[in-house]
Amino acid sequence: MTTRSISAIARDIVSAHREAGKNPPYLAAYVAPMLYLNSITDNYGADDGEYVVIYALSNLSHWRHPDAKRLKDELKVILHQHNPGRYKAPK
């Protein structure tokens, strides 16, 4: 699987929410920082990319949308590729 940049995935997540007419608080707090990350090794302020993605996935756990699983799985693949001993690959 070819991985896209974290910012590209985040743009799709924001677009899907806007398309559904939703603007939950976690978009600004947890997804918006991913817009500034190209890869998992980038930093957003004092937070490293790994934790930015973990926080976002945690807050997206209840998100339901036709593209939700695919987009969340893309982020999980990036985490797994970064640290396979810590993160499971999505099924």
C-alpha cells in the first residue's frame, strides 16, 4: 500500500466532515494539526507526529462516514510502518 502524506489524509477527513455538514470540536483540536504534517516524523509545535496521529485517531474512533474506515486505516498503516512493534496493522 502506498502511503499518502498525513496532511493529505487530514484534508480528506476535514472534507468528509464538511460534506456531512459537521464541525465537531475534535476537528480543530486534533485533525487540524495533521494538516501541517507531511510524515509521522514531523513535529507540530512541541508534539511529534506520532502522538498527533494517535490523538486524532482516538478522537475519530466514533466517526462514521462511508470513507471513515479507509481514512483511519491509512493513518494506522502509517503508525504501523513507523513502529511495527507498537502498532498493529489494520485488518
